[in-house]
Amino acid sequence: MYQKYLLRVLVYIVVWVVAIGGFTFLREFGQVVIKDYIPFGIYQQIGVHLILGVIAGIIFGSLQFIFDKFIYKFVSLGFALLLGSLSYLIAIFSLLSFAIVVFAGILEEDLHVKLYIELLFSKEMLPIMLYCFLIASSINFISEIDKKFGPGNLRKMLTGKFYSPKEEERIFMFMDLRSSTSIAEKLGHIKYSELIQDCFKAVSVVEFYKAEVYQYVGDEVVLTWKKQAGLKDNRCIKAYLAFQEKILNKRNYYIEMYETVPEFKAGMHIGKITVAEVGEIKREIAYHGNTINTASRIQEECNAMGKDFLMSEDILKNITETEDFKFEYEGNIRLKGKNEAIKIYSLNQSY
């Protein structure tokens, strides 16, 4: 979590250093912000930009991290945006207050309370406040859009990386709620949807294992990894175990809320697929090919075999050998809709 926080803050620091430098550049072309303005030397300007950029990056990066971790998950989007706007305003006032102190020190001005208030609420400060609020809101908007498409996919779509189909080698895992029909009949569709929401919140744990959430389909979630990212330290297996463990750790909660503890079965396969940007009315990055279809069919065999986790021999050949996992050969299985049989293995692991 700390690594993710530090990375978020670092990105925000870079963005705010550039944004503050951009504002100063625009101001130099005709906009007078402070009367009797005394130009700074180049090194002073760089120093001020760096100081303010670092402070702004820490403030806004921390705010965004707190909202993502503790607020957006539990409140409506409208309330979250309102609360976020108020937080941004408070942060902007804090940043400008610090800026006034810094500028006063550089200009050797005697800064007293009356002068401080006059500067903070002067008409010259209005465009600066609006600019900062626009930058903060734009970063937040881009962040939310990136989540909508999946982390990193917005950048790929903007650069047109998958405008033409590309071939990649990837791992796919299909995780599906066991006995979903009977659970839905027991709970009713509203309560059942709440259960699915809770389960998919728990899926966030896979982010620590570099998994990408490709799709949510009903009560099923599809995870994917680039080959090396998923095989390193056996992340593709550890992600599933971590998800199961998170569900079991909240066992009492699920029993109290839904009178059941959800169980998920999973199927995994590795191979080459085609990735392409598709759609006109709604655009997304989609994966096509036999690999993803095979992973889905492997997951469907879990019920017939009475297993929670099945994988292809191709996965087993690629993972790092470890005593932490025990695999059992389940047979050379002809999957539904497939002409050739493939060797299937199960994972026997206590959660």
C-alpha cells in the first residue's frame, strides 16, 4: 500500500511542478498578477516551482489516495465529488497561503495578518484559484476515466496502441461464484446484487499481484496478466489464494449479511491472444482468441471435477516450482467446444 501511495504522490508532484511552471509561463505573457511585480531570477523561479509543486503533489496526491481507499467505495459518486470539491478548495487555500509566505520571504516583504488576508482574497488570486481547481479536478477526472477503462488502458487508447490488432502472450483466469443460481433464488435479486458488489470489492486484492481486471460478467470476473508479470513469484496463483483468503476472513460478515459464505471457482490458461480497441458507441480494449476461450472452458470443469481451481498444463510448465503449492493431475480432458483434449491440473491448497 505504501508503495502505491508513494507512486501516486510522485506522479502528482511531477504534474503539479509542470502545472505551476505552465501558469508562470502564461503569466509572463501579459497577465499582471501582483502590483509592483519584481521579476525573479531563473534559479529562484525554478526553486519556487519545485517547492510549490512538491507541496501540491503531496497534498493532492494524499487526498486522492484517501478518497480512493476510504471514500469512493462507500459513498455515492455525487457525494464523493462534492466532498472532493470542498477538499480541493481547502487544499488550494492552504497551498496559496504557503505560496504567499514563500513569495513574501523572497521579496523581503513584512507579511502581517492584514496583508496576508488582502493578498489571499484579492482579485488577482481568483484566476490562480480557478487554475488550481481546474488542474486538480482534471487530474481527478482523468483518474476516474482510467479506472473505467482499467488502469493504463486510457493511455493506450489515447496513443492508439491497439487501434490495429496486436498479438500478446497473456494469462487469463476466470473466477465464477459457485451455486450462484440457488444463492440468487434464496436472497432475491437486490440482496444478491449487494453480495456480488461485496465480492467484487474483495477482488481489489489482486492488484497487489499485478492482475488486471478485464471484465465483470454477471457473477464472474475475468483477470489477466502479461506473461512475465503473472508468472513472477507465481502471482497468478497467489492472487486467487489471496482473494479466497480475503473472503474467508470476512466469513462472519457474509453469514450475517447474506446467510452464506461465497465460494469462487477458477480456471486459468496461458497463450497467445489478439488485443484490439473495439466499438464506436462504447469503446474498450478487447481480447480475442483461443486462449481466453480455453480459460473459460477450464473454469466450467470445476463443478464436474469438484475442484475450486483448475489450470492447463501450459500454466504448470511455466510457473516456478515451489513446495507451497500442491498440484494434482486431473486427466487429459476434451473441453466443451474443443476438438483436442488438454491436460488439466488442480491446485490443492488450504486457505
